[in-house]
Amino acid sequence: MTLLDIIDRVRSSEKTLTLFNLPPASSLDTELASFFEDMNVRVDVDETVADAPTFGTLTAPDEFYAAVTGDELRSLLDGPNPGPDGLGIDDTDHEPLLLPLKETTFTSYDSGRMMDVTREIEDRAFRYGTGELHVGFQELSRFTDQTDVYRRLATTDLDIHIYGAPDATVDVDGLQVHASDDEELRLTWFVAFDGGDTPEEKCALLAREGEVEGFYGCWTYDPDVVDRVVEYLSGRYDRVAP
């Protein structure tokens, strides 16, 4: 499974939040659809029996995740706290509903938004200071503007891997540079941190550059997806530039 396959698989794993017995003129469905817009969740509306209370269920084609009350759904819209280091949202207060939603998908992130998520993951890796950090720059010449960031990261015990087409050299001690003309490296922007000794800190950004503008893909803190990215990169690009 390639990087592009992983992107497609995450983006195709849509879940459905079905809202039952909404009151007349309720806007709960549209508000929740907006809330879950970047989480690969479709919001549907259905009915059970007359005068039954409002509730919702979160499902996938072959799995049932949770049932929650209308009050819990309205509480969710009041605003959960941001997740660790600003990545995602804190699912503590709404765990049955939010825990299965470990990915954020997007269809048009510009370079600025991509860099914001990249910095969050790099900062998380720096704070923990151990584990593996894998970063794709498309072309190694794009690394030049990030030299100071990675010199700082290299002062930790992180095992840092840099990937890109070999159009420049990377002159920072302590990095493992994987130079390759493979097309997928030119097409993708990725940052993956394996969490080191803290598996719950695993996180990754994985995106493909669009043909017209922006990037589409996902960022995730699902350990299985992060492991899949790291294992693929480690096995596919084992050559290290001198």
C-alpha cells in the first residue's frame, strides 16, 4: 500500500451520524454537518416513533460505534477543547462519539494551512524528543528554508528521516536523508511522528498536491494509520543519501 493508497483509504472510510426524531424546524442537523465537515462524517436524518426523544447513532457500513442523546449532541456544539498541541479536538467529554473520529480530511489546504499542521507535529515531536519523525519535502531544495527548524529538532534523541527528489543536498548533522526520484515523493507532503515511548502521541499529516491548486488528504492521530505510514516509508525508501 503506497502513500497515495493510504490517503485514498482514509478519505474513503466515511462514517455516518444519523439523527433521529429532530423537532420541527431544528437546525441541529445542519450545525452538526458543519461541525463534522472535515472529519469524514456524513449527517443523515431519520425518524423512529412518534414523540420519541432526539438521539443519534454513529456507524460505518460494517460497524456500530455509539448512540448519544440529543442533549449530548447539542453539548458537543458548544465547543470541545482543542486536542493535544492544538491537533484535532479533545474527545474526553464526548468520547463515545469522537473517539472513532481520528482523522481530519481536507480537499483544499493551501501551503499556509499545511505548514500550520506540519509545525504542530514537529513541535510535538520536539517536546517528546524521542521516536521517529518522517518528513517529505517533495524536492530536497525545499528543505533549505527549514534548516534552522531541523537543526533544533536534531538536538533531541529523535530519529529524523527526510525525503525528497534529489535536486539539492541537505547539510544538517543528525538527519537521515532519503533522496529519490520516485513520483509519489514529488506528489506528496507528509509528516509522521511515531510517538516514541508514548504511542498515544502518534500523529501524521499526509496529502497529495492537487492538479489545480492546494493539497488534499488527511491528518490523523489514529495509531494504526500512523504506523502504516511509518512502516511503508521505512520499507520503501531504505536508501540513505551520503
